[in-house]
Amino acid sequence: METALKIAFATSDMETVNQHFGSAKSFAVYAVDMDNAKFLEAAQFGELSQDGNEDKLSVKLDLLAGCAAVYCQAVGGSAVNQLISRNIQPVKVHEGSRINDLIVDLQNEIKAGPSSWLAKAINQHKSPDPNRFSQMADEGWDE
């Protein structure tokens, strides 16, 4: 699963997305590719309120480093800006959305032709093509 995307889900029960990003008590983190999904870790946090403490976001943002997306019930404007600046797409879903169903939907989207944020995430996680310079030379590129 070397081309898998790292995806986080704001959850308290590890089965459904049932948390607001800012006050999430935990995240379930998965590696997801077109055909497989692998649970990577469960990150736990203490009790956090939804408003008034921007510092609480830094711990979560650090944990989500390398993630392509975080699925949550809701997310505040400040958090959206910080996530986007780190190339992490916030995805708002209905309370109780099952993580397994969201993973299947994501895999189907990858197969069908990803949306703009997903295509960008896939391209960021791809290794450079080792033949790219040969292909450029064949096309007539010259320094």
C-alpha cells in the first residue's frame, strides 16, 4: 500500500464519524488505496471544548501531518484554514456516518475519477516517475 492515502476520521467509537474537529476526543487513522484500507492508529485526546482554545488545534494538526483528509461532523473556519495550509482536506459528513462506508465511498471515487482535492492528494503522494526525463527528451525537451 505504498501509494495509499492517509485518512483520519474524528470519532469517539472508532466506527462512526461523530465528532467536531476542534473538540474531537480521538481520531481513527487509516491508509486507503483503490482496493484496500488498513487501520494505522487511534489517537486519543483529553476533553476539549469546541471554542476558545486555538492551541488545542496544534496537537491535532501535528498528528494529522501526512494525512490527505480528515472526516468530521463539523469544523471551524480557523481550523479549515490551518488544515488547508497543511494540504489536509477537511470533509464534513453527517453525524453517525460509518467509517467503513466512507472508506468504500472514497475508494469508489478513486476508481471513478477523483474530485479535485482527491486528485491533488493522490498526485502529492505519488513517487516521481523514474522515466520522466527520458520521456521529456523523447518529446524534444532540451536544457
